[in-house]
Amino acid sequence: MAFLAYCLQVTLKAKLRTLASGTTPRLLVREHDARMVGYGSMLLESFVAIMAMVAAACLPPGQFFAINSKQTLEWISSQGFPVTAAEMAPGR
């Protein structure tokens, strides 16, 4: 009977690995840890979002608009956001 229980456990574990293939199920040793892993993930994600907003706010408006739009630099400058090709050159 113990052997059958072991076989069932191994089979279910293999099936669950294919169903829950993300990183969170692999981080959990016990089900009790799920809340802490979820909370930590949300904190880290909010930190990344705040840092992205800070980085975007540090850019001059013309450069921010040029990075996030498909318009030409001339069109962006004509709209009141002065930006030059030298400012947009990589490695500056």
C-alpha cells in the first residue's frame, strides 16, 4: 500500500510540475510560504515600477517623447519639444 501511495505522489508531482511550470511553485517548499513569496514578488514589482517612473521623469520631455513615439525628430521639435539627433545618439 505504501508503494502505491508513493507512486501516486510521484505521478501527481510530475503532472503538477508541467501544469504549474512558473517560478513561484518552484520557490515554495511548503504551502504556508505562498503568502510570503507572493508579498515579496508584489513588493519587488512595485519597486521596479517606481524606478521606471523615476527614470522617465528624469528625461527631458522631448527625449522621452522621441523614445516612445514613431514620429521624426523634426515633427517632435515642431510640436514644442526641442530634441536634436545629437541628444538621441547612443552612448551619449
